[in-house]
Amino acid sequence: MSRVQLALNVSDLEGSVAFYSAFFGVEPHKRRPGYANFAIAEPPLKLVLIESASGGGTLNHLGVEVFSTDEVTAAQRRLADDGLATATEEQVSCCYAVQDKVWVDDPDGAPWEIYT
């Protein structure tokens, strides 16, 4: 199996670990001072968090594509149940497609979407 690795500079490791644990529904695979990584099965992803005094990087947005609107709705409920603020968009024109999505920001303000 192959997976994408995403390494992010974060300003608050503990806050980011809490956010990504809730967002992906898994705990970190490895923790070290100023460092955490997640081995996420769905979607296949190695997420690395590196605490940086200069803060997080600049991103447009990050996303997870799912196969159905039901999955977007389920993700919105799960994220809200975990106490994360969400914003839902339905039937929006984006990236040359019509999409349903839910948005949530990480502790450094990086926007994530779960969309179909």
C-alpha cells in the first residue's frame, strides 16, 4: 500500500494533535517532543506535525474526497460531535465541478474540506 505524506509546521503541537485526532478519528502513531505522526488508513495518509516557533505554513486548503453526500453529512456530524466548528456547502460550483462539502479549520487556520 502507498499513501501520501503531508508534513505540516504547527504552532501548537498539543492543539494540533487534538484537532487531527478528532478530524481523522485516530490517535497519533508516534509522539516525540515537538513531533507527532499519524498513520491514517482512510484516507491513506501519513500526517506529520512538527512544532515550529514560526507557526504554520501557508496553504490554500486541504481536502479529503469521499464518494457520496451521505459521507459528507456523516463527517459533518462526527466533527460537530467532537466539538469542531463546521461550515457546510451544498451544490456549490468549485474546481470545475458541483460539490457538497463540509469545512473545518485546524488550530493554525488551515482550511480542510471533506467533499464529494
